[in-house]
Amino acid sequence: MNGRKWQAAACVALAAWLLLAVILGSRGGDTVLEFGMFAGSNWGVANADSCVIIDKAIEKFEKAHPGVRIHYYSGIPKEDYSEWLARKILNGETPDVFMALSKDFAKLASLGALANLDSWMGQDADFDEDAFFQTALASGRRNDRQYALPYETVPTLMFVNKTLLNQEGFGVPENDWDWEQLMRICKRITKDTDGDGRVDQFGVYNYGWVEAAYSNGGRLFDENGTQCYIHSEQAAQAVRYANELSDLNQGQKVTQEDFDGGRVAFMPLSFAEYRTYKTYPYKIKKYSAFQWDCITFPAGPQGDNISQVDSLLIGISSRSHKKRLAWEFLKTLTYDEEIQMEIFRHSQGASALRAVTGSKRMEEILRRDMEASDRVIDGTILSEVIENGMDMPRFARYSDALALAESEVLKIYEEEKNVDSSLKIAQRAINHFLVQ
């Protein structure tokens, strides 16, 4: 074959290949949605099934959208995910749909990396935002715009050592209990049990003024992380109350070992930890020496039985050229009740959908992995804790600002300073830090 004939044959072959590509493309065969996610649990507990829910959602979505394929990179640890996502954004390779960690959400929204979902939510007749717990939904909102939807949510509960309470003549408090009841129980329980002159049985561990402030109607920071409210009356009451609880220990430091050994009555516990340590084998390893349960936080005089709620968010890239498909996939992950029920089977959090978390089906799933004698948390109570909870702040410097606030309160305790005037000074210092 001479050169011209060879070139002609090559052109025909190339044209045929291009025609085939166009045909396949017209059928959607080359449409790929990139999904950004990390492996493992978002809640700091063991989870070997982190991809099961995602894979089921992908299978359902791809079946409903022939020719569309979801691609994701597996095995990215949570601790590396923020850097991985930032690199993708800088390189112009932002996934069409991606998870947004709490510490990253505000920055992603302010930098324009996340698409505004308001128009998609408002124009979609098959979408009702009231299906979500409003606290969880609000976690994906910034400056009155919705930038992400909650995929999974975890409230904080109060762990109760039932064995210790019964031993001291108390029953488990009702879910409408308050600060006064907690103080009364702690005063009786906190004691020296072996006669060596040192307190060795305690009322609370890891419960302090921050938790008390939330249940007293207080907020520590504004949404944008520019204002601190540590000098509010609600926060000041919480600081005083937590100090009174600490004084009961007579200088003895309460440790995790004390709690694990059954010598402490109460400790804050995330719902993810509740689910993990209520099931085999983690229950055997952790809390098998005593009976325990979880209830709401005690209400302060100006508040209610509420605690902090954290949600894992998923949003759409503002740069995506496939936003219609991205929206449909985002709905499959967060709004599809069948997929959301899988959270109770394969993860440790709760669904952000009211109908799923409040269902009897949810309770049946939890009961499968628990002993017959264990009480499964009531779907109604869990729903109330999530709906009425305090959403975790999501501005970039939250961890540093909270650490600064906690150090200032610790100084008040250690140096026995006047609470009101010291908190006023501390608030000014923290506000200066926030605007730097």
C-alpha cells in the first residue's frame, strides 16, 4: 500500500472512530461525575464499612441514569482529605460533588468553591427542605445561602452509668432534667469510698462550661467567626455552674480511666460513640463492667435540654459543568430515604431526614447489634435532640478561638478571678483574635 492509500485508510479509520465516539457520547457513555470523599468515619470511631453506603448510592444513581458513571478516589484518610481537596481546587480539578468537613465549610463557601443550591432546591418539585432536621440543614447554610446538604448527623448525648446511679439510690433522670438535678446527684455521688481521704468517685467527667452554655441558651460565637459572646449572661452562668461541679471533686482530677472503671456517673458522648460502644465487640472492650445508657443534657435556667450537633456535609462544585446531574446525585446521597436508612446499617451517625431517624425501622436496625437487655434510644427523643440542638460553628478558626476561650476560663478558675469582669476582658481579647 503506497503512502497516499495508507493515509486515506488511516483517515477513514479515524473518522469511523470519531463517529463511534460521538454516538456513544450522545448516549451519555462518556459522562463521568467526579465525587470527592474520604475513607473511614467522620466521627473518630472505627468503621470498616465507610464505602458501602456510597457504593449503594452510586449503584442506584447509575441505574436511574444510564450512561452516567460516578468516579471517586478510594482510600483517602480524613486527616489528608482537606489537603487533597485543596490541591484539586487549585489545579482546576474540583470534583463535581464532594464532602465538606466542618472545619473547611466556611472557607469553601467564602472562596466560591461551593455552588449556591437555593435555585436547585426551590425549582425541584421532588425536593422538600422540610424533610430535613432544620438544625442539620442549617449547618450547610452561610450568609442565608444553602451551599451544602447534610449527609449524616451526630448529636452529643449524656452518657449515664446506670449501675452507679442505682447503687447510690438514684434512677436514670428523665429527658427533661435540669442543672439542679445534676448538681443534687453529683453532690451525693462524689465521695471517698475507700477511706484514704481522697475523693475517688465522681459525678461528671468531661462536662464543662461549654456544654453547660449550650443547654443554657448561650452561643459562644457568631456564624462568621467575627464575634465572641463569652461575656453573655448565659455563658457566665455556665462558667459558674461548671466551677461548682468541679469544686465537688476537692482538687482530684477526673480521668477517662475513672469513667471506664465505673467510678463516674455522667459523661458527654456522641451518638456515634453510643452506637459503637453499645455493640459487640467494642462494648466488651470498653464498657462491659456496668450498665449504661444515654439521655439528653440537663437544661440550664435560661435554656433547654439541648447539646451540640455536628453534620457531615456534601455540596456541588461551583465549577462543575454537570450541575443538573450533580444535583441529582447529591439528592441520591442525602435525600433518598432508602440510601439514608443505610446510615443506620453501615455507619455510626444518624440520618438528617426526619422520616428516617424518627422511624421504628431505625430502632429495629439498632436493636440487631445490641444485647436484649439494652434499651435502644427512642427515635422520638433522638429526633428532638437533633432538631433542637446547637449546630457546631463552622468558621475556619473555630478550634483556635475555642481553645483561647477555654484557656481564659481556666485562668478564672485557677486564679479565682471575678467571673463577670474576667469574661468581659476575655471576650475583648478573643474578638481581637478573631478579626486579625
